[in-house]
Amino acid sequence: MQKFIITGGNRLNGEIELQGSKNSALPIMAAAFLAKGKCTLESCPNLTDVYSAARILNSLGSKCSITGNRAEIDSTVVSGSKISETLMREMRSSIMFMGAILGRMGECTFSVPGGCELGPRPIDMHLAALSKMGAEITDINGEITCRMPKGRGRGAKISLSFPSVGATENIILCAVLAEGETVINNAAREPEICDMCHFLRRCGARIKGDGESHIVVEGVESLHGCEYRIMPDRIAGATYLAMTAAAGGAMILKNACIAEMEPFISVLEQTGCFICAADNRIYLRRGGRLKAIRDRIRTMPHPGFPTDAQAVLMAALITADGTSVFEENIFDCRYRHTDALIKMGADIQVMGKAAVIRGVKRLHGADVEATDLRGGAAMAVAAVGAEGITRISCISHIDRGYENFEDVITSLGGKIRRE
Ligand code: EPZ
């Protein structure tokens, strides 16, 4: 099993090009299944999750190939409507293929995606919404089949009890080829949903209101292929900014989606880092010791502070001057990385949804195990600023979401190797 070996203590300096967004590439790859034609995706990140999505597409009869950062997906002719249990287990967010398969094939079969490191990942909102769009849903020993009796979904008015990103995406993916109009109230507003809708409009879909909490989709008969560039990954960007804040130094993040990163940047700058953002570039410099963040850091649906950036910001704040408090409001257990940070010398107390971070002067290296994608990245953020050597195992979690992770950190002057 591979590990990252990180020798902390170097300040980081340099500039990096931000990778394409994992959480945009995945729903867009699912959306490409709806198009009767060839889709070419640029800036597609080389990630294990993206390769899993490619395997799902090919298992459904689509032709998906990835060369460098270009994905070519031809779903002119498709044949399957079932995602195998193996592929579902490989990537729980395969659930976002449900809406696309149902929209294109009129039926879809998959095994209930289990919980994951972040806690139980229910899909009740997904199923309730698709049922309102006419799907008949059966669950036989954990294998779920959704079927549109008339072979095609019907538009519906859907109000989400929570602005679920995945549920919003699945509804849109099923609605674009449904009969009539679908309205989503309390829709998620994440930028990756807008990116998916931009892609779908380029394929001929009729969608309005994405990015707001009221989205309207007018169903069409079919979609055609297109060429599209995937948006930058705002969470990977937050990770490298947090890493530079933790280690000290200065960096330029090129190809950054500044507006979409604002909820993170507006919090990070409260640590005293100098941050300047313009023309798709973000410059960050950390001079002296970071300051703790006075206000409680609450993770919220976009445009609130992103839950995916909670762990990496925490890792930067563990050596800040003062006490910071996080409140995790999106997932049931998204503090699994704190044990590893405590092993490195952090002073963290978790109490339910809250985590209290009392700043310590310095961290030391340790042998730790990545618990999940962003938790593993947080361990690397802490390790780069720590004294001594940190070994991070189970780095397959990190490879799910970060392209060329060790090369990026090395290019900034960090000492990291994979073995
Ligand atoms: C997406 O997950 C992202 N994944 C997550 O990023 C991200 O943390 C999350 O949105 C929130 O922003 C992808 O885009 C592939 P949700 P998703 O549905 O769609 C509950 C990362 O690190 N819920 O908005 O699964 C759910 O349990 C990953 O890149 C229900 O109860 O998130 C959670 O507590 C991690 N019932 C909350 O809503 C449902 O039917 C938010 O989930 C659906 C969700």
C-alpha cells in the first residue's frame, strides 16, 4: 500500500496551475451519457474517481477514453442501464449516474451505495424526487431498480428538504429529457452544478436558474454532443492555499475560479495571510504566525463555507495564535482526521458538530493513516508545516481527488515522495 513521506519545515514558494474540478467532472461525465453524440471534455483531472466514472460509462455501452486531461465520450449508441455492485462500491458518488441512466434509458438498476468515511450517505431525497417524476422504484435486497412506466420521465415540481448537491444534479439529469417542465425549489447552488448545466445547455438542454435555489428545466426530445472545458477545482485550490498558509511562504494559484472560491478566501484571510485575487490568479503570502479565526467557522451549503475545505483549513489553524472553532453542519462525521492531527501535536477537542482548535507553537511528524479524501489532504497540509517526517498511508483516498499531488507540492518546494 503506497504512502506519502513528507519532510516538513520548508516554506513554500512558487506558482501552480489549478486542476480541473473532480466534483464537476463526475456529474458532467454522467451528463454526457444523455447526449446522442460525441462529447470532448478538456481540463478533465486525472483522478481515480474519474477513471471509475469512465469504467461506468463503458459498462453502459458508451465509449469513453481519457488521454491526458482530455476525455472523449461517445454515447451515440448505449445499451446498459445497470451499474454493477463492483463499480458502485468503487465510487459511492456513482449515484449521480442514476438520473442520467433513467433519463436516457427509462430505467436504472444499482446497488444501494453504502455509507462512507463521512457517515451514512442516504439517497432518500434522490429517490423521492425521481418518484415524483414518475419512476417506479423497487428495492430487492439492496438492489434498487427505477423504471419509468412510459419509458420517459415526466416533469414535476420538487421541493428539497435540504439543498443536496447530488439530489439536485440527479433531478436535472433526469429532467432534461423528461416530458414537460421540472421545477426544483431549495436546489443546491454549488458552482459544480452550474458547470454541469452550462455543459448540458451546450448539448441542447433547456435549464434556467442554476446557481440559485429555484431551477427550471424544460424537457427536450434529445441532446447532441459538444466540446466543453471543466471548471477549476475550488477545493483543490483551497487545499494548496491552506498548505502555503500552514508552511509559510508565498504562492500564486493560476487558473483559479476566484468568485467560486470567495467563501473560502474570505475566511482564510482572517488568519492574517495577505491574499490578492485578480484575473483568475490568487496570490497568497504568509509572513508571521497565523492568527486564529475569531468567528465560528460554520460549514454550509454554497455560498457558505464549503464542508470540503473544513479539514484543510483546520490543519492550517492548528499552529495559529489563539483558538478557532469549527461547526460541521453538512456531514455526520467529518472530523475523522482530527486523531491524526492530534498525533502530530495538535490540540483539538471534538464535541458533536463542533471542533475546538487551540493553537500550538509547532507540530511534529508522525505515522498517520488517511481517513478520507479531504482528511488525508489535511494531514499533508499539517505535515508540510510540521518539524520532522510524516508518513501518510492509505493515500488512495487522496488520489481520488488530487491530480499529481506530490508533484504539485514538490513544485512549491515541499519535500514529499510517494513510496
Ligand atoms: C457532494 O456530495 C460532493 N461530492 C461532496 O464532496 C460534498 O462534500 C457535498 O456535495 C456537499 O457539498 C460530489 O460532488 C461527487 P449532498 P453529495 O447530497 O452530493 C444528506 C469531496 O470531498 N443527504 O449535498 O453526496 C447527506 O447525507 C466530496 O469532494 C440526505 O440526507 O452531498 C449529507 O449529510 C465529499 N439524503 C448532506 O445531505 C439525500 O438523499 C449533504 O449531502 C442526499 C443527501
